[in-house]
Amino acid sequence: MRATMAIIDLATPAAAAADSSADAAALRDRAARADAPLALYIHWPFCVSKCPYCDFNSHVRATVDEARWHDALLADLAHEVALLPGRRLGSIFFGGGTPSLMPPATVAALIDAATAAWAPVGDVEITLEANPSSVEAARFADIAAAGVNRVSLGLQALDDDALRFLGRAHDVTEGLGALAVAQKAFARVSFDLIYARPGQSPAHWDAELARALSFGTEHLSLYQLTIEPGTRFATEAAAGRLAIPDGDDAADLFELTRARTAAAGLPAYEISNHARPGAESRHNLAYWRYRDYAGVGPGAHGRRDHLATFRRRKPENWLAAVARNGHGLESEEPLDARTRVSEALLMGLRLAEGVDVEAIAAAGGARVEEIVDLRAVASLPELIVCEGPRLRVTDAGMILLDAILPKVVR
């Protein structure tokens, strides 16, 4: 936003009117958010091993007190339920870590508690992230019986050398076996692949992607390998032992990915996510469309009625907080209008559909030109376009999204 928004003289009639208008817009925004279905995220922080590219809140522990974790997660959920009465539930997402390591009884108890507290909207989408090991695949039937109807499988590659490089515990045969079991157990299946790996040519990725599309899943999450701070890959890259494709090569792979998936009927609906029409992840769309979501478990974030909520990150600290306070919250921070507008734009412009920039501006008590540099938008017609109230990044612009956003979002 322009700085002029922060220096209005509140003693003037015009300022009072602007303040009243902003208050009214905020009230309308709160009402709209309260009416929208709520998304629930539940974090299981444990993994069998830590992958070298992973900067998620995941931890390796020799043993896990499953009964204690069952009770603590239910208590943390109950705290959010008490603060969000009367809401409708649109989706549940079990993330991690490796949630397929959770006891199915704990999964079932959390689903039952959430759907009892918040009225489900239609067929609530209930997703669980899973590793494609044969041990975890053997539990898929029990997880489905617990109420999970969508699984997101971390295949990550369809090449054994690549899987070893990525530190994965499974090979291609085991991964595809788990995929076959998942397709029998769950109504909806997605899986992840990582591309732009060292030495990966367009021809190699094209063949791997064609194979991935042949399995007939409704959704694919296709991520470029990035070097995240604090990971083992970051250490390797700093020492000069790891180099990923440069920007031009990565852009070629990105364009190939979008063309291949679109031709197969799974166009990109978000910068890294591809789905058949109607099979998009409803839970993730709640994030990208900037809806309210409750976050439960270690390190979970949430957006609750214009508050940013943060849970304690380390599993042991979170457990201690739940035992002491009845919840694992570390902080709740109010989100002012400027922050909400910025977050809504930064999240929504990841989507192919773009954002209703007029609605976002109104919710923040601002004018469109105060939150978006329309002159900059007009100067980049091949990369970002304004069509009526909607602002969206073009296919050509998506690969440059990180560079475009600072130019157009005030």
C-alpha cells in the first residue's frame, strides 16, 4: 500500500469517513470469512529419516508415545474448536512429517472430533500425506476406514538413482506398489515429484513425466528442486558439491511440465499443482484463496479471524505446552489490514485463476490502486493482466512470479 494510507489525519471529517468505511469493510470481510468453510490442518512431526532437501518441521525419534500424542492432539484441537464455534468444516489435511506413521485410531479420533464440532460441508475432503513404503502402504486400508478419502503420496521421483540422491527410503518398484495400493484404498490420489535435479535433461524429465501421467491419478504436485537454508543440500551447495540447473534450464523444464500436463488434461491450477478440473486440492485452495484455517500440532500455523496463530515447533516443547496450558500455542498475532491485503495478493496470485483485486482492496479498506501498482501491471502485459476485477499472472509469468510480485504488489 502507499504510505499515504498510514498518515491520514483522523481529526478531519474525510478521515473519519474513511475510517468508518474501513471498519465497515472489515466487518463485511469478517462475516464473509466466518461464512466460508473452515480448513483444518493437523501436523504429525515424525519421520523415519530426514531427507536432505527438506526444511519442514519434521523430526526423527527412536520412540513415540502414541497414546500421549493421541490425547495431546485432541486437546489442541479442542482449543481451536472452542475459539471457532459454529463454523462449517470444508477440509482436513494431515501433514508432516509423515502422517502415514500415525496410528489409524488417532486419525479416526481426530476426524470424529472435528466433524462433531464443526458441521461438515458436503463430502469433506480429508487428505493424508504418506510415504510410499510397503510398510506404510499396508496401513492404507485402515487409514481409509478411519475416514481419510484422499492421499498425497511422496513418490518424489521415478528413477532409482534420483531417489537415492534425494535420500528417499523407497525405490521405484516399492513406490509404484504403494501407489497401486493407494488407488484401491482411496477415492482420490495425488503424488509428488521433484524435478530440475542435477543433470536432469528435458528429455529425461519428459519421459519421467509421461510415465507419471500414465498412472491416471487426478492430481500431481510437481516441484522444482530448491536449496532451502538449514538443509543438508544447502551445506553441500555451499561447499560446491551440489549444483542444480540454472534459471534458463529450470525455465525450460517448467514450461515442458505445464505443456505436458495440460495436454494430458491436468492443467496447472497453481504454480506447482496440476489437476483434472474439479479435482483440485480443496484444502490448499483455502490457503491460496486466503480463507480461515485452524492449525493443530507442532509448528502448525493458522489464520483465525484476522489472527495469525503459531504452535510451538519442537515436539517436546509442544507436548509440554499442551500439558501445561491445554493447547500448543506459542503466539497469536493480530493481522492488520495492510498485512491481510499483502498476504491475500501473494497467495492468490499463485493461482491460475488469479485474485479478485477489488474484493481484496475493499476488505482492507483501500482502493485497488493503493494495493496494486496498475502502471506496473500495464507495463507487463505478457506476464500479468487485469481483466475486470481479476488480476492474474499468465502462464509465461508464472516462472517469473517471485520477480513480478515485488513490482506490482504495493
